[in-house]
Amino acid sequence: MLEERKKKLIELLRDPDPEIRKVAAESLELVESFSSLHQILEILQGGERGAKVKAIYALERIHSDKVFPPLLQLLQQSDADLRAAAIQVLGAKKNPLTLATLVKHLKDPHPAVCVLAAEAVGNFADKRLIPYLAALIREKDDVLAAAATTSLGQIGAAEGEVYLLAAMQDPRPTVRLAATKAISAIGI
């Protein structure tokens, strides 16, 4: 079935309409990435670290529920870089079934993973995240506090306004800047 799709898309690469050629090329790339899902999953099982990171990011382009179990398994790895990459991809995919797991990584032992988790949950626009992000604004890590502040703005819920107004008075310039940018996204 995938071969038939690829064949038709390749034919459309010669279509006289430039927009159709462009969309056919984009679609072909997605179909080919899906056909390589098996290879990507093999790399995640036994590949070297650099290849695994590339494979994780390749999963972002694949629109299939089959990508979520391996991404969630990667969050249990001891390697912080693998966890970080998986969190970024899960955040970009915005699957509500992964949100609870991402929230757990707001307290990851590695600071960079916490920051990426704070950024990732902002993609979900879920008001239930406000208390978690508000707590992170008080953390000593400037980068983490700024990421949480930005995510509060991305959520856009009026309930986050009080935290953003307070963050606009934070002694750390990075947090104040993030709050100043984020406040405009809050609903009225």
C-alpha cells in the first residue's frame, strides 16, 4: 500500500502545477519517513547514542500512534540527552495521553530535561498545568523559571495572569523578560 502511495506521489512531482509538485514532495517525504519507522525503531533498540538521538527526532515527522510507546520508554533511560530529545518530540506532537508523563519530568534530576519538559507542556494549552508551572517560576534556576513563564503564556488561560504579573517583578531579568512577552498571550 505504501509503495502505491509513493508511486502516485512521484508521478505528481512532474505535475504542471507548482503547488501540487510542492505538496507532493512534502507528502512523499512523510510517506517515506513512515516506511522507515521499522528501521528507526531498530536504531532506538540498539544503535549508538548519536544515531538514537537522530532517530528520536525522525519520529517527530511520523504521524502514527506507533511512535508514542518508544518515546515514552526513552523517558526511563538514564541518559539525559535521550530523555531530553524524547521530551521535545512528545511536546511537539501534543498527544494528550503523554501529558501526565511529561509533567513528571518537570522534576527530572537533570536541569536541562526539566527546562525542556516545562517548554513541552506549554504546547498543550491545558489550564491544569498552571500550578505546576507557577511553582517552577519560584525555582532558583533562571532558565527553568523563564521556560515555565513562557509556557504559562502559551497556555493562554486567564488563571495564569496572576503568576505572570508577579513574574514581571522577579529580580531575574530573564524571568521578567519572559513574563513581559507572555502576558500578551493571556486571554481577557
